[in-house]
Amino acid sequence: MTIHTNPTSTTPGPSATPLLNSRVLALAHYAARAVLESVLVRHGLVFQESVALRVVAVAGAPVDRNALVGEVVGALKADPADAHRTVTALADKGLVAAEGAVVRMTDAGRELYAALSAETQEISARIYAGIPEEDLAVAGRVLALVTERENAELAARNG
């Protein structure tokens, strides 16, 4: 017996396991982003700001503003002007200090990043609980390869 699923449905049929494709990937991405944004909004941040804040936080040292903007643009496929505005917004909120061409984390930024990390780690632990490590490793390898190929496709299209 063949089980057919509705191609417009957001969930597979009763026993169907979807193959990884752009739609499945997008659904997972948007679900994860919605969970993250539910945390961010309580702290007065938007998604793009959280991406930029993370870059500065994990650097462990001041970062070049243009390099930071480049990281945000590369990660989010964002417009450079929007990424610059995001850095300015973080500075206006007192989470980073933008001093000329250098951006550094403030104490408030470190505290917020630590709080966000702790909260999202708890959520991630619940989400990934019970998934075998080998399945997570396979998924990680496949998603890294898909990302690499999509970035190459985008670069080829943008000349």
C-alpha cells in the first residue's frame, strides 16, 4: 500500500517520513526562528540584532565594524545598509560600543547574551532530547552541504 501525502500540507501523512528538501528545511527554519524570536522579543531584540550580537560575543575581543557587517550579510543574505543599521541599533541600546571602525561588547551586551544563551540552550535541550547523536551528525553534515551548495548557487546567480 502506498501512502500519499498532500504536497501543500505542513505535516506529512500518518507514517510518511519526508525526505529532506527545501520545503522541509524551510519549515524547520521558520519554526526554530519563531521559537527564538519569542525569546528575543521579551528582551527587546529582533532576529538580525541577535545575529550581530552573537558575532561580537563569540569574538571575545573587539571586532572590525565592516567585518561584523560582512558576517551579518553573509549569514542572513541581508543588505549591507540594513546590517550597518543593525549595528547602530545595538549601540543605541547600549549592547555594543561602536568606536570608529571597532565594535566591542558592553557589560550590558554580555549580560544579555549570557541570558539569551542560557534560555535558548534550555529550549534546544528540550527540542533535541531523544534524537540519537548519530542522527544529529548526519543531519548536520547534510545541512552543511546543502548550505554550501545554496550559497554557491546564490553566488553564481548574483555574478
